[in-house]
Amino acid sequence: MWACRACGQPWPCAEARLLLKAEFATRPPSLSIYLAGLLYEAMHDLYHLNPHDGPGPRELFDRFVAWGPYRRPAGQPGE
């Protein structure tokens, strides 16, 4: 279900995000790649479990990738 084992919130919860940022502090590109892989796995699992009422693509992107390194505010053109 992609829920935190400690607090029950959708993973990655706030504490998991802090721990991931600390773990990958010297390797931000690796964190981005790791999060993108988790996004793919979560999409597969969550859509397989509940294809009609699962989270939308934007919600999953925000949950797994958007908070990580190299993010831009929504609607900002690339540089």
C-alpha cells in the first residue's frame, strides 16, 4: 500500500523524506533516480491494487519526485 510502517502515512512521509535527504546528501542525482524508480514501482503496485480509485499521476509525482532535488515550481518553464 506504500504506507510508512512507523506512522501509517503515505510513504515517503515527512520523516522518510528527511532520512532520504540525509542519506543522499552528497549524491542528489542518485536520490532523483531512486525516487523516479520508486514512482514507477508505486504506480504499478497502486494501480494494480485499485485501478479505478487509485491516486492520479500528478499526486504520485508530487508524492515521490517533486519534493526531491532539482525541483522547480509548477508551471515554470525549463532553463
